[in-house]
Amino acid sequence: MVDERKLVERMPRNPLLGAFVGSLVGFLFPVCECGNVPVARRLLMQGVPTSVAIGFLLAAPTINPIVIWSTWTAFRDQPEIVVLRVVFSLVIATIVGWVFSFQKDLTPLVQPAIARYLKFNPPPEQSSKRRSGRGQNTRVQTGNSTLLQSGTYILGGSSSGQITRIDTSPEEVAIANQTKPMSDKLRLVLDNIIQELRELGAVMVIGSAVAAAIQVLAPRDIILSLGAGTVSSIIAMLVLAVVVSICSTVDSFFALSFASAFTSGSLLAFLVFGPMVDIKGIGLMLSIFKPRALFYLFALAGLLTFLMTLFLNLHVF
């Protein structure tokens, strides 16, 4: 129901403010750490500032109403965990997005195909200049995407799996979206609901099985020895967050199973860092960024998470 070009045009151009606003866009698109990558990629293609796209990429899986509600459900007796998860995620995503904004030319950081599309959709301050020097004879191509599945209306999706490719003219996409009848829009909304329910339901079952297996099979002495350490507990949970790769909508219940053995700071490290970086998301992010850029992104997010949670372990909890 949202005209994505109007959304892009309203994004702030100030790097720090843009990163902050981008971190809050998850309230409009409540997606997990898998679904945020296609949306962030599309926003980049449409000329959104880098800080906005990076802020959304890191914060959207956590700062959205579904995840906040699930965290509150799991940690109802520890409301500080809920508040600090949102605050830490917002601060880290804003800082990382702001840092990446200093790279004005994204060509060295993104994949070659993405770099070509960025030239097609330059930022708004450059687009008017480029459009005056070229014709409007852009082509619309359709095909099956390897990342974007049916039901993604914001990305030009359809229930048949045919999508409008990223090299489509922004003007043509806007016109196509505006001319869709309301019945088609409502049908796509229903498609989204069914798809999300099917995928998240499976993830919830798998996540519960992994949590139960660790509780039963992992030696209790090892868990207690790692969880009691101020530093070791944080490092262990950072590694576990990457390896386990649980969806952000249900990771609170997984973390809750360690609440009696691990420090509160380490639980926050898992809840903050996991939605930003995990194994299943790395492959998706490599469709946007080169490995070197991902290393900088993950290292900066991990370092900030470690320092903030370590401060809590030393001075608060």
C-alpha cells in the first residue's frame, strides 16, 4: 500500500539523522534478518542514502513491533532486557550506518551488479542532473528472482512469482503500482500473511528444537563455566548468535533458556548481535556487499555490541 518512491524522497539526507531514521523504518516493514536484505537492497537501488539503508539492514530485524512484543513476552519479568535490546540495536545501527556514509562512492563496497544499478538510480541530488543528460527509454524486464519471492508487493512482486526487476525505471514502477486495483492489492496482502505464517511457523518449530537440544545435550558444567564469566559469557553468546541463526521473532525464547546460567549482558549480546549477523544472512548480504565490506560491517557491529554489553556486566548487573 506504500508508494516506495515517496518513501525514498522523504528520507533525510543528513548521514547521522538518516541512519537513525533508517533504523526505525522496521516499524513500517516488520521483517526478520532474512527479509530485510531484499528490502534494503531495493532501497539502495532506489537511491536511498547509504546510512539509511545500512541502518535499516541492521536494526529492522529487532526494532519492529513483532520482535519487541515477542521479547516482552519472553522477558516479562526483566523489562530492562526489552528496553536495552531496542536501545542498543538502535544505537549500534545508527553508528554503523553513519560510519558507512563517509564512503561516498559505494562501488568498491558493493557487488558489480549492484554498482551498475546504483548508476541507473543515482541519489536524488544527482538524479536530476543525470536525467537531463539521458533519455527516458528504460526497459522493464521481468523474471524469476533468486532472492525475492512471491508476495513482496513493496518489491513489485506478484503471486505468480514474476517480479519487476531492479533495473526497472522508478517512474514506471510507481505508475504500475498506482494502477493496481484494490482487489489485487488486498490479494497480495493475503499472500504475504500466508507466506509469513508458513515460514515463521517452521522457524519457530526449528528454533524450539535447537533450544531443547542444547538444554538436554550440552554439558551443564561447560555452560555454567562460560555463562558465569564477565567476558567469556559475552563472547560465547556472540558466537552462538552467529552459529545458531535463529529468527529474530523467536530468538528471545531461545535466550530465555540461558537466563539462569548466563549474565544479563551476554543475553543482550545474543539478542542484539544475532539479528544483525548470522550464518544464514551472510549469503543474502553477499548479494549486496563484497566480502571486505561485510567484514567491516560485522566487525564494527560486533565490537560495539561487545563493549556495550561488557559495560553493563561490569557496572550495572
